[in-house]
Amino acid sequence: MTLIVVSMLILAGFAIWKYFQPDPRFEGIPELDYYVTDEVGVLYNYYEIEDICYTVDMNTSCEIAVLIVNSTLPRSANEFALRTFQMNEIGKEGKDNGVLILIVTSTREWKVEVGYGLEGVITPTFLNQIATDYVIPYLEVDDYGEGAYNMALFIGAEILDKYEGAESGDPAFPIHGIPLTITQWIIIIVILVALTAVTRGRIWYLLFFILTFGRGGGGFGGGRSGGGGGGGRF
């Protein structure tokens, strides 16, 4: 009887010890800050990027995380992004609606990891298109702030526009018609046309966020990665 009790205590002790051992899959993987984690110190627009993530989370429950690192070694950028996504459980549990934006400065790589629940919204084709037009041109000249901002902005706008898993189907902050004179409308149209040309169309995404802007709480909630997304070098 004593031998059985001792054996059970040993097994229980071993199980407890094993439970508290770090998972080797996540060795060297960072625990992310709230939405934006800049380990290199290159994001001069940290709070502007966070505002985008807050807006998306509040209106859709989707979670966007942005991570800037100097290196992912000894892992590849793809594996590093996947393990970071898994360990931090980006996205809401049961919805798997998270996105991780990873930028690696030393090897000049970018990677976007997408949860199962967003694979039909944030497609590889979409990611490669916005990266080519709005992200890589800035990363190539080491403007990581603008590159990360644009990636979060366009991904966020796509989620707000197309994601169907929000808590409520009612749009946030509906804007009704505002009476303006013909002269005022002409001035607004001229300004918008000029801004469209100067910003290469990005002004419409900015206006979309302004009209739906909000700020909410909540952290990462247990989402899973579907292995989708996109990535490349710059």
C-alpha cells in the first residue's frame, strides 16, 4: 500500500513538473504586447497603428497583431510567424479571426499569418497586391512605420468591409446625409480627387476608418492559425 502511494506521488510530481516545462515549439517566441510589439524601435506611429487594431476589434471582434523583430533565427520567418500566432492565440476563441503582421528588419522579410476564420477575407492574392503597391515601397527605404501602418490599414479595411462574423450585423456609427450647397459639394469633390491622386487611393481607406472609428478593450482570445496568408522579401 505504501509503495502504491509513493508511486502515485512520484507520478503526480512528474506530471506537475512536465506541465510547467516550457513547450519547445515556442522557445524564443515573444509574448506580444497589446496589438503592437516593436522590438526594434522603428515604429514612430505606434499609436496610429494601434488605433486601427482597436477599431477592427471593437467593430468585428477580429484581432490584428503587429510584430517588428530584428531576426527570427534559428527559425524561418514563416515558422516564427506561425509559432508566434499559436503561442499568443491571436483571434477570438471559436472564431479564429486573428491576423499577425510580421516584419523582420535584418533579413528584410514580411509575413502575414491569417486565422481560419479570415482565410476567405484576407487572401494571398489580396495580401500580395497591397504589399506590392502600398507596403514594400516603404519597407525598401527602411520606412517601417509607414509600411506597417499601410498593411494594418488595408487589412483592417478589408475585414470591416467583408467579415461576416461580427457580434452584431448593424453597422457602427451610421452617417446620414448632410445637407450641403452645390458649391460646397464641388469643393469637397475637387479636394477628394486631389487627395486620391496624391495618396494613390489610400484616402478612401482612411475615410472609411474615420467614419467607423472606435476604441475598445480586450486582448488576444484563443484563435488558431489556418496556415494561410502571404509573405516575401523587400
